[in-house]
Amino acid sequence: MPTITLPVDEHSPDSEAIRLAAERLRAGGLVAFPTETVYGLGANALDPAAVHRIFEAKGRPASDPLIVHLYDLAWLPRVAQPGGPLAAILAEAFWPGPLTLVLPRQPDVPLAVTAGRDTVAVRVPSHPVARALLLAAGLPIAAPSANRFARPSPTTARHVLDDLDGRVDVVLDSGPVAIGVESTIVDLTCEPPALLRPGGAPPEALRRLLPDLILRADYLAVERGEAAPAPGMFLKHYSPRARVRLFSGPRAAVLQRMRVIASSESGVGILAVDEDVDALAGLPARFARLGPQSDPQGVARRLFAGLRDLDSAGAGQILARAPERDGLSLAIWDRLFRAAEGRIEEVDET
Ligand code: TXA
Ligand code: MG
């Protein structure tokens, strides 16, 4: 099936394109659309056959549940049971925006959406095109990131087409997204509430409202071989084709290690903040610049495109230095850690 790409003005999306895309959704089709975090691959969340097409198009295992997108809080009862006072407080503070809440499932939601669970993940996106599409379709939209399974999430329509051309009916193109990493996921069905995935909403902002929020330590347990990954926590996630190597330790020591690798091996790509790229200038490596280290928003926005660029340039391995783990940088750290399949190479002071 040929994919139709429709340009949409982010700032006034009330166009023919939105109407056409909404029609495709109501007819059971797949529509890729921009959100403020990454592009999503949408289908009618209440239509099991349409939802099934998402899994097929992505090559995604049926065990990995989807996020349901809503126009506003008033739509919540269509897909979730009341989440108690915490859900209302968080929704008030963060919606529309990059926060996903896991709540008890409303029985009308097909089990394909939730991978058989009694809980459902929901969010209200802030991107004007996503909102216009939700309103025009009048349907809750199930949408994972619009990439093939285990590829970096798409931050442009080009990325979507690189992965899904011919597998999706319509792509709404309104240019690069603003945040660049996926939403933060908080599970409110457990006690205490748990951060399942760091993302666009920084944990510090959540902790102001949820002081007992715990960071689910799955990564560490998975790394030690003590636990199987929870849904969506597959460590082989966000992986480009190249092998990603993540280094942590004093900056000078990490850069020195990168120099040694890039000078002795071929096909090296380096994904780094501008300061590091400048310090490594002249090395026989291909660089993807993430912008200044002082601008984590910019780094997040460029992260997935950087992985994809180095990949399509044919890099055999991609070297990256682990960022701090606070604020938005925790999400950046998380995506690099997963791209590196859960391995970190510690470098000591030289
Ligand atoms: O920013 C985002 O969240 C993007 C945009 C398109 O909204 N969507 C996104 O979806 O990142 P996806 O499918 O790539 O990630 C969804 C993840 C799953 O992998 C899983 O970790 C979690 O959400 N999830 C979904 N439903 C869940 C549930 N009922 N319980 C626990 N985790 C759930
Ligand atoms: Mg994804």
C-alpha cells in the first residue's frame, strides 16, 4: 500500500490533511503523526483489527503494550477507570504534555492494546497536530513511536518513512519535534507509584507532586541477570544497526579512550556534545553533534537523529559518553543505555 505524506502547518493544522487522516483512522487505517515527544504510529484504540495492524507494521512483539492518546482529561473515562486523586493532580499539572499515566483499564479497551493487562497507559499530547487529529477523529488513538521495532524513535517524518514507507496509510509531516525523547511513564496502579520510563517530563518535577515516586530499578536487575525485562524494557531497544558503546568515567579519560579506539579501528562514529566533538577534532571518525552540554533540551532533540545519521553513514560502532542522570538527562542516559543493550564501559582516571 503506498504511503501518502501530507505536510501540515504545526501552528494552524486545521486543514484538509487532518480531515483526511482522521477519516483513515476511523476506517481502521494507520496514521503517523507528530507529537511533542516523537512521531507516533496511530490507530483507533477501540478497534482490535486496527491495533493489530500497528504491531504488524512495526514488527513489534504483542507482549509490549501501547500508549493511548486522548484529546483531554474528559476523554479519560472512555479508556481508564478513575485513577484516584493522584491521577487528577498529575493530569492537571502535566497534561497536555509528555507524561503517560498507567491506570486501571476500562473494559472496552481491546486487550491487544494493553498486551493482556488490566492496566492501560494514557496520555494527552500537547502537539497542535496531534490534538487536531484527535479532535477530528473523535477517537482515542493508540500510538507507539513510529519506528520499526528496536530502531531509534522518529523525530522527523523522514525517519518515519525510512522505517515504515508502504506500511502506514498516511504520514502527517509538520517538521522536527520539540522534545525528541518519549514521554515519561508513571504507574499509578502500584504502591508507591513507580517511574517506568524516564522521558520528557523530568523526575524532579514529578517528585514535587509525588514525593514517594520510586524509580523502578529494572535496568540494574536486568543487567545483573536477576530479572526479565518488564514490558517495553527490552534492553535491545532504540538500537541502531551499529554497535553502540557507552562510556562512563572522568571526561578526560573517556575522551582518551575514544581517541585510542578511533585511531586504531575503522568505521567509528562518535555521538557527542559539541565540547567533546571539538576536543576530538582531527580523529578519523564520523561525528554526530548533540549541541552544547549546557543544553540538555537540545541534546534530547538531536539524540535519535544522531544515532540514525551515524547508522546510515555506515558506522560499525558508535561511541558515546554517558551524561549525568538528573533532569531531562536521565532520559538521555536511559536511551543511550538501552541503545548499548544495557552495557556501560567504565573508564578509570588515566
Ligand atoms: O512519547 C511517547 O510516549 C510516544 C508518543 C508517540 O506518544 N509513544 C511511545 O510509545 O513511546 P511506545 O510504544 O514506543 O512505548 C510505550 C511503552 C511500552 O513499551 C511500555 O513500556 C509502556 O509504554 N506501557 C504501555 N502500556 C503499559 C501498561 N499497561 N503497563 C506498563 N507499561 C506500559
Ligand atoms: Mg517506542
